[in-house]
Amino acid sequence: MKKILIIACIAISIIHQSCKKDSNRQNTGSTAIDSKNSETNLAQTKFAVLLAKAVKSDPDLRNFLKNESLKQFDNDHDILYHMVKDVKINGAETLHEKLIRYQVSDKELDSIETQLPLLTIFIPSLPSFSPEKWNAASEVPFIATSNVGESNVSLYDGSGNSMVLKPNQTPAFPVLVIKQNERVIVNRNSLQSTAKMSNSIKNGSSIAYQNSNLSLSFADKAFDGTNKSKQVNFVKSNAAIVNDIDPISIEAYNSGNEWHRDYIYYGLTASTPNGEFKHNYSEFITSFKFLTPNALGIISDQDEDPKKNDLYGQANTKPPLPKTMWTEGNFEIKITILINAKNGAGSELTKVMSVSPGELFDLQYDLIQDAHGPFGTIKIYQIKSVTPKEFHPNIELVPWDLENYGTAWKFIFYETDNAQEITKSYENTSTYAGNFGIDLGVSKKIGLKFGGSATTSTKNSYTVKTTLNSDFLGEAILTFDQPIITGSSGGSYTTREITTGNLLSITVQPKKVF
């Protein structure tokens, strides 16, 4: 899934577009792109039909696919076909060899493999099915296709039958999904001259797979699940993390200081107006929450044309609905923070948050019986309501050193949907405090707030990398002077949130790190 959050309107074909205040994205895809998508969809469908036949009578293959998905090589339950196609299953045939046996020639399968370097088998987590729950020895899955531009989802069984699920329908039975991987990019594909390739490996990402003809790397090091100890700037979903307020923030609130961070980072009070910077605190994103059910409809939409649908989260919603999220896996939320460092070093931070839909939304379903031709009556889930939930990622940023960083940080949010890299331009205006001096060889902040010194203000331009079909979720501004706690009642405290408008909100607060 990967793919997930918003109400955006980004004209992706205009190079010099400013993506600041848009609320809907325009689809200006060219005929060439449409043709490429059609070819990809056709090849995925052929592969899905083939895999459906293979898994029907082969429990060893089913168990192999289950185990590969549980490895989460890209931090989701994806199986990159080219990584596993030549692996011998139980010391016998490879996946490629097994597929050839089912009414397809070696040449035809090679053609599909060449055309789809990012071919992926994804095992979704559904209300009554998941990779962990799958009894691969006895349960034969349907094979679904996640095709670009198609709102309905086609499913195939091992007998060559097919059925279609509507956008608001979710399987109540085992199913595997054929899709393109959004977390991996093509560096080199000598067998396909038209392949879109990256000129270099970006963001410190590593090779995911390579042979003499094909080289694939992770789109970002955040997606490299092959070495868990090296995961940096990546936050896997963790609902167990509690959004506790650090005691220092409560002290700052009770100190009477208007600028809570003055107290936290410099120990300043009315009676102690000067202080040295404390390095043992850092800013954290402690909560992330969508403000509207409509966000799910847009971030899970994969047809390159997000549609606003204010009825999406209400019961008895009628089609048309955006494509549901079960075919795509986790949402990847990319957060870029422009922190305006004076020396230009570290002026921007990038964090990637991988979260399941169920951790961001409370999804309520109705289990219904539905007639589907040769399959008879089957059970499916239909979304009844969608309610946003608060998620606590606990993402560490950096200590807010006011001497070197601006007073205003800009947060830019995207939900990434594919790996074709593009750039966007942003501006951030920030004020720099001038009330710092040297006392006994130590730099100290002189006076509360800006003291009596002059301030300087600068406007900086930034180029932020995102991907072609990523959903722009908006921007939010956090300033050093904003309170961390805004009120208290009965021993509980209310923290300040910053929002992108009416789509999402986050809470950012300092925490002690050592």
C-alpha cells in the first residue's frame, strides 16, 4: 500500500506550479501515460489469472508467499516478484517454473516480467483475513488486481472465473493483490528500453534487488526493511505509544512564561532572564490526526484524480466512491520540515511515517451477502462509517536551538503513491532572534522572548522532492513562541495543535532525550 492523506488539487503536469493553497488536484495525464497504464494493467491482469491457477492446488506455494510477505522487506506485506521468482520452493521448482506449468509459455511469462520490473504480490490485512491469520495449507485465495484508473477491483479464481468488487466493498475471504511497488524504483532495466529509471540512488537508499539485467533500489532508506537496525527517519505504526506530556512542559506552563520553550531550552524565568541552551531536549511530533473522514477517500484513491466526497464517512453512502484502500497496504506519510538553519546546513528534515488505515481511521463495516455469478452468494464487507483516530507516532525532530534556527518551522505533508520522483518549490519566512551573547565563554540567551535586541527576518526558497502521484496534504506553521499547553482541568492538560486547515492536525512538543 502503500501508498497512505487529503483534499488537494495539484496540477502535476505543470513544472513551475506552486502547490501552496490548492484543495483539489487536476489530472493532466498525457496520452502516453494513459497508454502505459493500460499496458501495465493488462500485464497485471494476465499475471493475476496465472497466479490464481498456480495457488489453487499448491499449498507449498501458498505457504511460501505467506512467509515472504511476513518478512516485510519494504516495511509492508509486499513480495517483490523479481526478488523471489528464482527461489526454489521446498528445494524443488522456483516460482517462475511453477507459473510456466499453468497454460503459459516461458516466453509469455518472460514478457510479463520484463514489462513489470516492480511487479508485486501484496497480502492485505482485512477485517477477517491477514498474512498472520492466513491458513495457507487449506485456504485458497482469490487474486485481485490493483489497476491504475479503475475504481472497481477485479478478482480471479483458479478456475478462470472472475468477479468485480465495488469501491466500498472489502473481501470477507482470503485474497492476494497484484500491484506495482511504490517503495522501490528502477535504477536499470536493460531488457526494457522504455523503462523510467532513476539516474542515481537517492536519499541514502540501498539496493533492493539486482542481476545482470535489472537493478532496483528502495525509493527511500525509510522503506528498507531488510535491515531493521538501519532504519532512520522512519516511523512504523505503533499504537502502544502514549502521547504523554513531558514534565518539563507542565513546569513551563506553570512558570507563567508566555514562551514555554524559553523555559524548556534555556531555563528562563522572570527572575532568571539569561540562560545556556539545553541540548537534552528535542522536539517530537507526538500526535497526528485527520480532521475529516473525507481524507480516507482521497489518500486511498489511486486513479490519479482525487475526488472530494463529503459523504464518504457517512452511513448508507452511495457510489461513486474513491477506490478503497485494502488493495494498497499502509499509507506512507512524508513530512518535510523547513527549519531555516542560519548556516544552511540541516535546513530541512524529512520523516516518513508508515501507518495502516486502521490506525488512522475507525472503520465500521456491515457484513453482507452478495451474488457474484459463478461464485454464487459470497460474503463481503461494506464500509458503513469512517471516523478519524488520533495516532501517536512519537517522531523525534531536532532540539530547537533558537540561536541557529528560525522562530518559524514549516511542516509539509504528502501521502506518497508511487516512486517517480518530482520536485516542488516552497518558501518559508522566519525571524531570527538577536539576543544571544557570550558569558564566561558560553553562549547564552539574554532576556526572555526577543529581549531588547533587534531581530532579522529572511525568506528562503526550498526544493522538496516528492513523487508524481503523491497527495498533497497541506502545510502547517509552528513558531517558537506558541504555547505547548493551552489549558488544564482536573489534572489533565490540553496541548496545542497546528493544522493544515480542515484536513489534518499534529501536536509538536519538546521531550527529554537524555
